[in-house]
Amino acid sequence: MKHSKWFLLMVCGMGLTALVGACAPFQSESHWGPAHQLSGLGATYAWRQGAKCEPESVQTENPDIPVRVQEQLEADLATKGYLRPAGGKPDFVVCYRLGKVVTQAETGLDSWDDAVLEVDLTDPATGGLIWRGRVRGRIDYSASPDARGGRLDTAVRQLMKPLPKASNR
């Protein structure tokens, strides 16, 4: 009887872990720059030249992925009321980083690839960070291209969720 209670406790603990962490499709977080408040962010943005936050040193295996990331980011920004003006100075500049991280299990016997997407909003005048969002999720290489695209869209939406709607100063 003593062992069955321990086993039940262990199984319930694993179930909680699966519910909170392992079953969650993505881990996301966001941070605000120390000198900025999103409440007065404004409503206009521009992409940093090339859209990437840094020069691209590692090419993405699939060249369609960066295009899809940028399209989904633009769609999410538009949903929140942000616009890309044809001319003039934007309220903030957007760029992103997309990478792959190999994660190893604590036992050292299993490893998997996680994709990491970071989005920065910066002040066009100072270059200072206004906001950074990050999302990370396991790459499922066996999924169909449509399923992977859907997961990417979901990841971007989750990453952008904390960003408030556009404001007019």
C-alpha cells in the first residue's frame, strides 16, 4: 500500500508537469525596455533594413520561413492597429531573430531541436529597446508543411499577445 501511494503521487506529479510544461506548445516571454512604456508607443512602425536584428550568419534551412515569419508579424501588428506608413518617421522599428537550439534531456540520452523567435521593437531616434518578445517551441520534423506553418503562425500570435493595441499619442 505504501508503494502504491508513492506511485500515485509520482504519476500525478508527472501529469501536472505535462499539463503545465511539456504539453504547452510554446514557451513565451516578453520584456519592456527600461526607459520606455508601451502605453504611449504610438501606432506606426517600420522594419529594420533587412528585417533581421543582426546580419544573417546562419541561413535558414527553408527560405520560406523568414518570409512567413515577417508576414505573420505584420498581420499581428495590423490586428492590433499598427500601421506601416509610406513616409515619415515611424514610432518604432521592428526586427526579429530566428534560430535553432539543440536541447538535451537531463539523462543525456535524448535530444531535440527547438526553434526560437525573438522580436525587438526599438526607438528609431536612439536605437534603444522598447520591447522584446521571445517564443520557443519544439520543431516537429515529421509534421506536414501545412502543420508546421500553422504552428509557426500560432507561435507568432502567442509571442505578440502581450503587446498592447496601438495608441495615438
